Amino acid sequence: MRTTPLLAVSFRPFRYSRLLYTHVNYLFMLLLLPSAVQGALLYGLHAVRIVCASIAACMLWDMLFERLFRKPCRIHDGSAALSGMLLGMLFPPLAPWWIIVVASGAAMFFGRQLFGGAGGSPFNAVCIGWAVVMVSWPGTVDPTYGSVGLDPPCGIEYPLSELRRLGAGALSRFPLSALFMGKQAGCVGACAPLPLLIGGCIGMALRLIPWVIPVSFIGAMALTAAVFGFSGQLTAGLPLFHLLTGFSLIGAFFLAADFSSRPVSPRVMIWYGALSGALTVLFRMWSGFPEGLPFALLIANMTVPMLDRGGAPNDPPAPEVMRV
């Protein structure tokens, strides 16, 4: 009896790439490394502890779930390590260790293994892990919590929290040039706009990140902030203020461009990025959390399957896909 496995064919055309999935994951980690280093320079060994603990926890949880579900162990491909690095960069430097363990377990189970493993989830695993602990224990995940007691040179005030508290008065306390150079309190790796911008541009040049997603994300975020800012809703702030604070750039270049949860159609990528950017500003204005980018991305993820299939017939082939 012939037991040769059949090929799995998707509903969209793809172009072949010589890049391995493992190579891509480690390339993404290299692009994120400068931002993590700047966080370590700002917060010291606390930032190193958070990122390393998150990487280790995600890898261990992923290996445990694969053993539990009797699946081949693929811990070497770097996907769990990349998720752990991204997740750790979204936490404050003094976050307790058990929060990292819980968030990593939620990300690996609800964001990966529940849907079949890496590449099969319609939701961003990192955003799921962050959202679970933010909703459950918001005090320990708030960026201000991680800054109290460290007294970094940039101060302990989180720009987005101050924007909600003071409105337009907060804008004068945080010069845009200082925000751009990373002189702001926040999470371990999300408070460094310049390294994130450089890493994102390199990723687009290498065709690892579809340029459509970050461009539409940033454009929609700036437009939404400008509309509400000029209409008198001062809590929206200036567009550049929103772009240079919080998870804006790490979300635009790295979270929104997740292989599993992003659209396949280039045309749908425009709507996906624009919806994520606009919702991020709306969450920052009216939700109970100063930062709402992960929630915005999860909502945008829910629209991807319907929009992607609707845009399938007339779209050009999607960018190259890496071999596993």
C-alpha cells in the first residue's frame, strides 16, 4: 500500500523561496535585537531577565504541548523563541516571573497549539498572551509598574498614561525628539522607536515584512489621531506622539506582520493594516487601558479570513513563502 503523503495546497497562489522558516525566525530576532539592547541599557539586568525568561518559557511551553499532543518537536525552528522575544519586549522591566510564565503558556496554547501549531493560528499568539494577563492582572503589566523603583534617566511617567490623564498638557512634557531617541519610560523593547524603525525598514528591504502592512498601519494611525486631535478630542494627541509611543512601531513592523495571522492578499493587507492602526488610536482614547494595540490586532485578525477569501480572485500572487 502506498503511504507517500500528499501535498497540502492552499487556496491562494504562492511563489517559492529558498529561505527556510528557521532562517526567517532568527532573522526577525536579529532585527529586534537592537531594540532589546536599548531596553537593557535603560533598565539594566531587569530587561535582560524579562526577555530571556519569556524566550525560555515560550520554548518550554511549546515543547511541553507538542509532547502532550504527540506532535513532532520543532523547538529548533525558532518560532517559539521569536514569540517569546516579542512577548518579553511588551512587558515592563519589573514584571513578576509568574506573569511571564502565564502569558507564555497562554500564547503557546491559545495562540498556537489550539489551532495546530506554528503557522496555523488565525490570531497573533503574542497578542493573545499579552491580552490574557492584561485583562486578568492589569496592574502588574502596566508600564508604570515596571518603572517605579528603577528611576530611569527618562523619568517614570508613561507617555500614553500621561496623555489620558492630562490631555494636551502631556504633549509638552515629552518632546518628540526625546521620544524618537527612546528617552521614555515604557516596556522593555517597545520604547525604542529608532531601532524598531531601522529593523523594520531592513525587514521590508529583505522582503520579510510586506511594506503594505506597516505603511497602511502608520498612515491610518496618524490620520485617525489627526482627525480627533483637530476636532477637539485632545486625548488623541498629535499623530507623531502616537507613532513614537507605546507599541506603535513594534506593532506595525513585527506584530501585524506575523506570518500566521496576517492576510495573504496584498490588497487585503491595506485594509488589515489600516483597521489595526485606526483601532489602536480608538482603544487608546476610550478603552480602560492606555495601550490597546494588541486588542486592535486581535480584532483585525478576526476579519482576515473573510476579507482574504473575498479578495482572492483578482489579486496578484502573494509574496514568497518560506520553506519549512
